[in-house]
Amino acid sequence: RNGYNTSKPKTPSYVPYKLKTSGRLQQKTLESENIEKITPLQPLLPEEWTQLARDAKLIEEHQAIRDYQVEAANLVLERRRDLCVIAQTGAGKTLVWMLPLYAQKAGISLVIIPYTSLGHQGEQRYQTSGVRSIFLHSGAKDRALLEEVVCGGGRRVIYVCPEMLETPTIACLLHSESFQAQLSGIYIDEAHCVQESHTWRPSYTNIHQLRRVVGTDVPLIALSATLPTAYRTSLETYTGLKPDYHLINLGNFRPELSTIIRKMQHPTASFLDLKFVIPWSATAETVPSTIIYCDDIESLTEMFWWFRARPSMQKLPPHFVEIMHAGLSERHQQLATKNFEAGRARVLLATDKIGAGMDFPHVTLVVQYGCRDLTLVKWEQRRGRGARRRGMTAVG
């Protein structure tokens, strides 16, 4: 898969979501004194939500909270039902797990993400909003950080991938009564990934066990721009989404996005069909911000060196074209992301590592190079990386 030989998923050396209570490596839960349990609250009016968001600098003074965000936030406050939210890419689904924390004054939103890149990006967003964002991953999981999650107080958003979430390291957090008391909601971001990857990411199929640990009174909220009926049924099976969940469905139509289907004129390995991205006359200012997707890492790497060897690249800086996939180091991935966000890199070659959820507001061109095994859901997510600023248009 993606250029690597793959085998069937191996059985982990631990029981998912299980706290070790015996033996040499037994664990103790992380507890804190004087923690008040989150209780159901009455819904707020739209203007009240808007004022909370403005005060927290989540939106500008001239903006207002959207109707679906109000509906979703109120359902989380009431804590009576689970929720599915289908809204266009770039529609502000992030606010769904931010807003309830302001009405509850303090609490934790647990956000399950498919890619580490989303966690790193989430840590950097809304830094002036009065919410502490923490991404738990293999490089950030020490005891002191977990104690901060439980004992830190205030409003916190915890980002974590499903593989990390089920490990014994995080079990001492999930089994903590102090943590459970502060849990505002469990959010599955880019929830279509459950169906798309359940055969090779078994951790997604274990999320239902999380609900047995923290309790079903904590609402589960699934969010995506692409959740057809079959995908929502998978959520009931694998994540424990209650069958009587509330559905908010705005669809995913975005008139600012156009689609062009172009037949390839040259062999795939030649990459000559991509000449138009950086033409002979290109300058650093004339090349639009572009993402090129390719689902084979070997081909993607060859594409990168092909671009670097193009004569049209001689007058452009070396970092003008960047590459991103899961096989690269965390440091490289973060550097490539920063270069692209800052506009120093104008072309980003990528796998699904920067698929769903990644927010690059300046992208105006999205290219899918080849479509083997490409689903309509995956393509809709990828072209949704374009035109994420108000008033922009993009082509995919």
C-alpha cells in the first residue's frame, strides 16, 4: 500500500483500552481533587453563541455562528444524543468541538483524528482563544503531559490518533474518573476514514470499546464532509454511535470548486502531463498554490525528483516543490507544511497524508494524478483542500 509491502495487521501486545492492574508494569489512573463533573445544560440562543465566539476570537466581530454550529453545540450541551454532522469542507466543523467548552466554562473535548498532520496543525490553531490544545502522539505522551491533561483545569482540546488512543499509555488517562468527569464530548474528525480504512487500521474498529470505558453519557459526535448512509452504518458498528443519533446534513456542494477531467497523453511514469503546473515562463509569483495527489509513494518520490530536474525549476528556489507522505520524518513533514502554508513552497506533492481535514486556505489548484482505487468520497475530500478562503475559487 502506498509503495510499501503490507501484511495483515498484527495483533497488538496489549488489550485495547485495557488498564494494567497487575504484574510488574501495573498502572494507576491519573486523578485530581475537586473536579466538578460536567452536567447537561440548557441550549443557548444563536446570538449568545455568537458573542461567546467573538469574545474568544474564534470569529471576527462582523461574523456570526452558523445555524448548524448552534444546533450541534446545543446538542452537546444537552448530552442526550449522539450526533453526525455532514458539512462542506471548509464549513467550520472545528468550532463544533470548541464552542461547548465556552458554555461549560471548563472541560475536555477529545478529538480522534486520522493523521498526525492534523494533530500538529490543531495544536497551532486558536492559540489566543483561551483553549489549551494538546496533541498526544509517540513523541508527546510522558506522564507529566498526561497529568496536565487531567489536572490542568480550564478548557482543553486533546487530539489523538486511534492507534495511540487504545494504548496502555493513554489507558491511565481514559480510566481516570477525574478525566471522565471533565469530558465534554468524543469527536471523530473526518469520520469517513472509519469506513475507508477499517480493513487496514483495526484501531478504528475498536473505538466502540472506548465508550465502555468512559461511559455512554458522554456524547459521540462524528464529523465529515462525506458520510453517505453506508459510512454512517459503519460508525454504528465500529465506534458505538447510538442508532438514534441526530443527523445534521448540509451536503457537500461547493459552487466555488470546479472539476476538470483530463485524459493523460503520456506514460504515467514520464510525468509529462504535469508540465502545465510549472511552465517554462514560471516565476515564484505566477505559479498558483497547488497540491498534487498520488497514491503510490514510489511514484510520488520519482515525481518530486522529476520536478526538481525540470529546466523551468532552475530559476526557482529548491524548496519551491515539497513532498509529504507518512514515510518521511515528523520534522520533514512539519517543515514542508510550514513552507507550504507560508507560500515559500507553491507545489506540494502528497499522499492522503494531507487529505481530509488539512487546512491550506490559499490553494487554488488540486491535481489527482491517476485514479486507481480512488473513491468518490476520497476525491471529494481532496478537491475540498481548494478555495478555503471566502471569495476564492479553485479547480480540481
